[in-house]
Amino acid sequence: MRWLRLFLILLIVTQLTASWRDQRPILGRDADIVARPVSLDADDPAKRRVGALTFLGGVSLTSRDDAFGGFSSLSVAGDRFTLLSDYGDIVRFRMDAQFRVGEPAFGDLPAGPGIGWEKRERDSESMTVDPASGQVWVGFERANAIWRYGPGLTLPADQAAPKAMARWERNGGAESLVRLRDGRFLVIAETDRQDRPVRDLLLFPGDPVTQPDSAMLASYRPPDGYDPSDATELPDGRILVLNRRFALPFRWSAVLTVIDVHGIKPGQIFTGREIARFDAPLTVDNYEGLAITREGEATILWMVSDDNQFFLQRTLLMKFRLDL
């Protein structure tokens, strides 16, 4: 067992190191996606509850294209899904009530930091959409920048590097980016340069691309041992934060928390209220993306995992009803 653990650790380090220095994988034009059903708990297929969530179904997504995977954010509008990878790859498809995938399409960000040859030049970790205009904002690690694209992640593209994000860690930047319904923008750093138990939380009064240096600085305290990996706004204006954790030899877990930024003040520290925890034996991977939709009176939560394009991981797309 000890040698197996050492082997897995070496394999993981090799995989991550290679992914940082190699040419980024780019999806081809021949889009294909296979969706295979997964349960919330493989040992108890009838299980439906986890915290304040009711499991409505889920799938593991695969493709013949070797560049498929690595999804860090998603957007859902009706039955149309958009996944954005941390390589700048775009995956679109429709999915019906039986979780059957149709009309798959692959694409690539039309612009971004650098020329787009290496992963570090397209390390897109977060995404948020204005439903009225269709404009899309994307948060980039390493560049510590926010880019704004036209509807459907098209040109024209504009960008800004807010001063408040300039000293964020190169691999721990804008993992969470949310456009609030009132037009403000919330950004949460994944890690802290000084290894503090809190993460920078920025609240922009408007578009961070046109007002890059207008942010109010506060802090978010994730659950012990966890890092925030995405966030989204709930119908009542509170913020749902996804926090994930990796532990050796190879174990992922995740915690969902809720914070209320109404009446936020500079320097305020927000500690989330836990509403659900994902750990073995539940179906869990490197969950990195959140999206909220509505079905009648029900609030629906979608969650996607980043497989790091590593054979021991999966791209999971999970659907829950939020019962708060």
C-alpha cells in the first residue's frame, strides 16, 4: 500500500507539472459527448439527500477528443449548457430531462492573456453571464485579470487587471466570479499568499473591466482545509460558495456554504453557513463549477467537476434541488 501511494503521488505531480509547461490541448471541430448516468452514492443508489440538497440526477461526461475535460465553470440557460475549461476550451450542448445530450459543439476562447499557446495563457477559472446583454466575464489565474466577451464568448473582448488582484497567487486567483443581479460583481481568491485562513473577497460596484480599481475589499473564511472554487447568486441574493479539498493519497471532498453580502462593509470577514458536504462514499470529484436555475418554484443547482485531464478523475455534471 505504501508503494502504491508513493506511485500515485509521483503520478499526480508528474501530471500536474506536465500540464503547466506543455502546449495547451485544444478541442477539435468534430464534437462528440457521451453521458453516462451516475448515482449520488454508488453503494446506495436510492440515496437522494445530502444536507439541504435533493439529488435529481447526474452524468459522467466523456468524449473521443483527448482535449475534453478540465472544466472550471459552467453556465446554464434552459436546456443549454456551456462549460469552460481551464485551457480556454468551450463545450456547448443541450440536455433533456432524461440527461440525454444533444447538439454538442466545441470551441475556443477567441482572445485572452498572451497568444494562447500554453495553458498559463488561457487559465480561465471562472465565468459569469449578464442574462440581459449576453455578455460574459471570465476570470483568469496567473494573469490575475478579468476579460469581458460578447454573447456566447465571442469578440469583441476587453480586459482589465484590477490592482486589488495584482498580488494574488499565480495559481490561486479569481476562482469565483459572480455578476449579481443588481449589476455588482463579486470575486473570491482561491488561496492566500500569506497562507491566512481567509481569502480576499472583492465587491465591484459595477463592471470590473470598466471600473477595475473600484473594488471594496473584504474576506471570506472557507471551511478548515478547503479552498473556494466557485460561487453563484441565489434567488434571494445570498451567495452560494463551493469549497473543495484534495487529500492524499487521492481523495476529493467538497462543502457548500452560504454567505450574505447585503450591507457588506470594508474589511468584513464572511464565514459561510454549511448546507451540504460531499465526501466518500458519495460520488465526488474535483467540483469547480456552479450554476443556479429555476424550474417552476424550485431552485436548481448544477455542479460540474474538473477532471484535470487525469485518468483517475471524471467530468461529473450533477443536478440538485436546493431546499433552504
